[in-house]
Amino acid sequence: MTTDPIQDIYLRELRNYKPKPESAAEAAEAVKKWSAPAAPGLPESANASIAEELAAYESQTVEVEGQGSAVDGEVAAKEEDWFEEDVVFGNDNVAHH
């Protein structure tokens, strides 16, 4: 069996290492006391702006797509169906791939 001299030295030093015990005062100094953070306050302008925004929202008119009336002299644009396909039934001349 071959032994590694560096590994032997490392293991011997590891076994001989004795950490210096800390006193209770040193342990207490290493840890910061925890205190709960203060709760943030609500800004003064927040209450007024929320009330104004809510009033503006409630006074808005409801817009429904497709039910809007055209402006004077303007013709409502016809909605195009882009997904409509030409359907051919009963036509045997169609080439099958």
C-alpha cells in the first residue's frame, strides 16, 4: 500500500488542531441584535390621488367593441375575417397531395 506523505501531514495537522474556545462575551459581540423594522407610513398624497383616480374611473363611459356608433359622415369600417377560408365541397378536381 502506498501512502501519500502530503496527505499524512495534512491529516496529522488536522487531528492536532484544537480551536480556541470563545467566551460568552465574544460570542455575543459577534452577533448583532435583531429588531423588527418600523412599518412604513402611507404618503399624504396617496389618499387624495386614489380618490381622484377612482372618481375618474367611475365617470368613464363603457366602450364595447363592435357596438360603437360612427361619427357624423364617417362610415363604420367593416370588420374583415382574416381566418375565413374558401371551402370547396364535392369537387373531385381538387388535387390531393
